Amino acid sequence: MSEKASKPIDQLTLESEFIRTFKSAKSAGAELGINSSGIGNAIRKGTTSGGYRWRQHIEK
């Protein structure tokens, strides 16, 4: 995925508390050792990946 096409994502605890924002699922996966496809699936399906919840980042 190119940097231009990447979308920021938020990492959350299982209790949905915010942890941090990553520039993409790929960068989160690389840093945490989690499959980035699993993170993408968790965002789309509302499930978990790597012991965390994930969501698309929304600028406030």
C-alpha cells in the first residue's frame, strides 16, 4: 500500500479505550508484530486483532 493510499487507524484496548494512532494498518502491524490484513478485517468487521480493537482514525 502506498503512503498516499494509506489511512490512519486507531489502536484501542478491548474496553475501547484509545491507545494511539498509526499512519496505516501496515505500519501498526509491522511495529506490533500483528498481521496487517487481520487489522484491516478487525476494522471492517468490528472484531479484534492482536488483542486490540481497531478503528479508522477520525480527525477532530
